[in-house]
Amino acid sequence: MTAHNPDGTGHGPAVHPVVADVTRRLAERSAQTRAAYLARVDAAAAEGPARSTLGCANLAHGFAACGVGDKLKLSGNVTPNLAIVSSYNDMLSAHQPLESYPAVIKAAVSEAGGVAQFAGGVPAMCDGVTQGRAGMELSLFSRDVIAMSTAVALSHDMFDGALMLGVCDKIVPGLLIGALSFGHLPVAFVPAGPMPSGLPNKDKARVRQQFAEGKVGRRELLQAESAAYHSPGTCTFYGTANSNQMLMEVMGLHLPGASFEQPGTPMREALTAEAGRRVLARTALGEDYNPVGYQVDERAVVNAVVALLATGGSTNHTLHLVAIARAAGIELTWDDFTALSEVVPLLTRMYPNGAADVNQFHEAGGMAYLIGSLLDAGLLHEDVRTLAGEGLSRYRQTPRLNGTELTWVDGPKESGDTTVLRGADDPFAPDGGLRMLSGNLGRAVIKVSAVAPERHVVEAPARVFGDQAELQAAFSAGELTGDFVAVVRFQGPRANGMPELHKLTPPLAVLQDRGQKVALVTDGRMSGASGKVPAAIHVSPEAEAGGPLAYVRDGDVIRLDAVAGTLEVLADLSGREPARATTDSSTGTGRELFAAMRAAVGPAETGAGVFGV
């Protein structure tokens, strides 16, 4: 099979020279690793339907639970068999709708002449539940556990294609990393869709700050949170979960317009069924073979970064996209993010970068308008492989139901609400709002799309903390006076699994609103809901690995300059002994089971993963 030329040339609108140059350099840098990966894909594809080589006992085990008709189909070599891999559970709102999807997919695939089997489940934890808890220290590692679980599900040599059912945070990246290990299979991602809009995110954030200040109690806070997160479906703010959905669509792994249709609707069910039919048509047994290992190429990866920047998406994807790319033999770096951010404008305002939620974005024109505008500006590669099969221009369209028939029509030519969604010719900001910082403290990521311009540069003495609980205690005691840069260290992947530190946002926002200049510097993560406080996150190398953060002391002046792209400590750190972690994260809440992963994990810059290329 021949890969697309990843040099920025091809059909469709002329590609922006910076986008073309980043793609070219990415391809050159990745030439050896990508070639080795594709050789593995081609070798697996050349074997044909793997179950045709299974022994009779093996095959009998593989279809023992099927009905008679499906057993007859799977006994031969000409009927495609699709795997369903799901993160369903009924505790988490985003994944609860997935309960009914396998039956919908199986029926649609059977009607189209194929077979679908539920191949396996993967774990799905919620960072919203585990924020500030020990369980959060398992969160990032759950991505690689999910990837391995996906591999186990697909390891039986029974399948010609796969459908991945997942939504949130680490789940979608883990599913895709696992799927890329079976890169000879066509793959579709099937989302659940967002819950209806509840309490506006701005009002929720206000109550959180009031609680941090002691102005309201737990009862009022719980009422606000319950009004925001109130039904089945994905949380409606533009965090990692909804960034995942956007990325799967712009990479062509969703059907056009599938990302933000709400669960429990006829449209959602129709899109779910159609995803099964599309994968069935894209197997090696048909005439339109589209293996995921070729679909996720350098162009698709660059498209994902561009769309992340254009929407002010989750900072977690500076880890996840790097790890996904590496799983496909592509060496994406933070420098690629920086180069693209300089030319990709910010086209959306969704919380935490604005007041709107993803339902309002969808109503304003959503993915069809966003992708169309980026294509017209030459900021996306059009000539890529997609589930829809006709290049990325197909994703300018939106789905419609004519009775029970699913069709697509041209998407809107204008935004329905320019306070939420704009075209590339009239952006909210000229750059993507996600920047890389470097200096004598290492390299870090900062999201400035929600930070007021006057706060893009902060120079102040350091206040050093060993974890977020120490900072919260200092805030409650009234000790955080004056301007300061909070250094929260030993929060990297090797130290404790790199938890999100989103519990720090309310107290730091309170201090900022009081007129203090504050910023955060950490080797941990924030989240897709990173907000108005300037935060240099994912600092690499981390303190546990001997990074400069381990040598910073209270009072050292730190300069965080998001304009110049620098992160500096204005002190001589030489001759100092490194600090040591003061919190034991080795046991409790299952953390002892992840010791091997903490020992093996790579740095944030390479995706904070435990797998090699």
C-alpha cells in the first residue's frame, strides 16, 4: 500500500507554507520510525483475514457464543468480522450512553452482510471524580493501560476492522494508541455526545471561587456542581473529553458531524449504526481498504495539532498527541506545536476560553464550519484518508435524517454566533493560544487563550510546595500574600503519575481577583479546564528526574514570559542540594500496582508514556 505524500502538497486548497513546512520536517524526522511502522502494518495486511489461518479449535473458541448464522459466516474467509471495544460503565455520565451501542452496531453490520462481536472492555476513570484524590495519580497511566487492554481485545486474530467506543480524557488516546498496534485494521471512533446544557460554566466557576473563600458552604457548591453535571452524556465544557471528540473528527476517525450530537436521539443512533457500516466497507475484504495505520499519517497528525490550537483545546493533548503520533512511528515534538501556533488563529470561545459550551458551538456551525474555515485558509491538509472516504472536504457537511435515512448536506457558510465561533478571516486571536516555554527551568506548556493579556508576563518570588494540598493549606491559613509564583513540584510522571492539579484554580483565581500577580509552575498537569491563571505546566525534566525545579527555593524570583516564550529562575541554582519529595505516592488506592509504570515512564515532552516506538 502506498502512503500519501506527507510534504504539504496534494489536492484541495493550497496549504499554508508554515503548515507545509512543519509537515515536511515532521516526515523527514520520522522517516525511519514511520517506515518501520508501516512495514509492520503491511506485513500484517499481507496475511489476509487472520482467522483464516486459525486452527479449527481456535476458531471454534472464537465464535462459540455466536448464533448459527454468524458461525456459518465466520467459518469462511469472505465475511468481515468487526471488533467492538468499549469503555462503557454506568457510573460515568459520558460513558453510560454506550451501553446500547453494541446492539445497534451489530444489527447494522449484520444487515450489511457482516458480523460484529464485542471484543473487550477497557477501563474508564473520570478526572472530575478523582480531582485532588489519590486516584488521580492513576489517571495518566490509565491511558497506557487502556492501550494495552485494546491490544488484548484485538489479539485474537478474529477481526477485519474495529469500532472504538470511548469519550473522555485518557480513554480516546488510549484506544487509538492500542488500535495503531493493529494498524492494518480500519477503525472508527464512536462518540456518546454531550449532555444537554446545564448551569452555565461561568456560574459554576463563580460558586467554586465563593466556596474557596468561605462565602458559601458545601451544600451550595454541590447544588451548583449537580446543576452543571446533571444527566447522561459528556460534560459540556471544552475540556479534554470534548477536545478528544473534535480531534477524532478532524482526523477523519469519526463520521462527519458525529462529535457533538447528543445521546438518546435518533441522529445519534443513526450515526452509530452508520459507523459500523462504514468500517465494514473499508476492510481488506472490500474494494475501499482504509487501514488506520495509513490513515493516521503525518498530515493527519498536523491537522490534529492545528485544530487543537484553533479551538483552544485541552493542554493534555500536548502529551496525548505526541504519544499517539509515536504509536504510528511519527516523532511529533512540542516545537511543532509552537511553530503551528504562530500561524493558527483562535476561532472558538468555549469555556474555559469563553462563556459558551460545546452545545452552543455545535449550534453555531460546529465542526463543519470550523473545518471548512480552516481548509479555506490552507491550515488543514485536505488530501487525507478519512472514514467518510473522500478527503477532509467531506467534513464540511453535516448529517441530516430524512425519515430513517441518514444523509449529509453542506454545512453553514457563516457562523450562527460569532461570540462562540468565527472564521479564520475574523478570529478571536491571531494565534492558537497554546505556547511552549523554555529556559533554565526546562521546557513547559502554557495555555493563554483564557488568560488576560496583561497577565501573560509574571515576575515574582517563588512559593514552593510539595503538592497541591500544601498550597491549599497555605491559602486557607491566609499565608499567600503579595505577588508570587507557586511552584508545585514532584508532580511529574515519574514522581506520582502526573496528576491534574485543577483544585488549585479556585484559590489562585481568588488571589488574582484580589489584585495579586500570581502564576503556577509545575511538572504536573492542569486539565482541559485550565483557566484564567497563567500556568506553566508539564515542566520537563521533572523534579523527580533531577530537573531544575528540584533546586528552586522560596524567594527565588521566577519570570514566566508567555510573550517571549521563556521560563526562567533569576537565581544561581549551582551548589544547591536537590529537594526530595515529601509525599509518599507509592501505595494506597492501587498506586502500588503502578510502580513499574512510574519507573518506566518517559518524560512529558515525549508523551509521558511507557511504550517505545
